[in-house]
Amino acid sequence: MTAYHTNELSFDLPEDFKDKTHHIFSLTDAGPSPFNLVISRHPIGDEETLETYGERLASELAQSLPKFDLIRSRLILVAGQAGWGLEYRWLNQGQWLHQRQATLFHEADAGARLAVQFTATVAGDFSDRWKQVFADILGSIRLRPTEA
């Protein structure tokens, strides 16, 4: 069993469980929001690099999203460490959706490697306000040390 911690509690999980946690932040209680932020975590292999991760993710998105348009894919700095940034848009039911992503790799408590991904979504284009909001969120990220 592995100790798993959330903000509110901790509990033991069997070793073979995979952490695929999602945190979703929105400006509305129901319906579309002008800005959404989703933070997700998923395990990655020991051989995965930021570059291979970014290339694979962009390829998967291009195959699954209609009219996918990759705007930017590059190394970035998140929480004082190297990360991978993607910016892209796609057509969804006649409306363009625009996403900016920042991904960093993190060593989990049990020694497993995780990709922690921050995804901001807006309809249409990112306004200066939403660009700044996402930049401020990324700039405020502080990694907590893993437990021994």
C-alpha cells in the first residue's frame, strides 16, 4: 500500500493503482465558462523526455481534434524547472476552442514519474486578460517536496 495525500485527507492505496487525478476550475457553476483551468496527472515511463512527451501529445491531439492548429510547442520554465508548453486550437461544433498547456515532470512519493499538466481553455482567442491569468497561475506554482 502507498500513502496518498490530498489537501483534505490521506489514505492508503494498493501499489498497482494509477493516479490520474484531475482538478477542474471554472468561472461558472453550470454551462460554458469564459476560462477553464484543468490540472491533470498521469504516470510516464522512465524513458520519457519533455520533448518526446510534447511531440507525442501534439500528434495525438492532431489526430483527435477537428481542424487542429498547433500554434506553439516548446520548452518552457515552470516552478523553476524545465517544462513543455503547447498552444493550439481546434474547431468544436462550429466554434474555435483555444488551449494553452504547461506540463512538468515530477517524481511521486513512491518514486514513480508523473506528468503534471496545466491546461487553460477559452472559446475563440486568448484575450490579454486570460493570457495574464494563466501566466500568473503558472508563475505561482511551487512544488512540494516528496515524502521520504
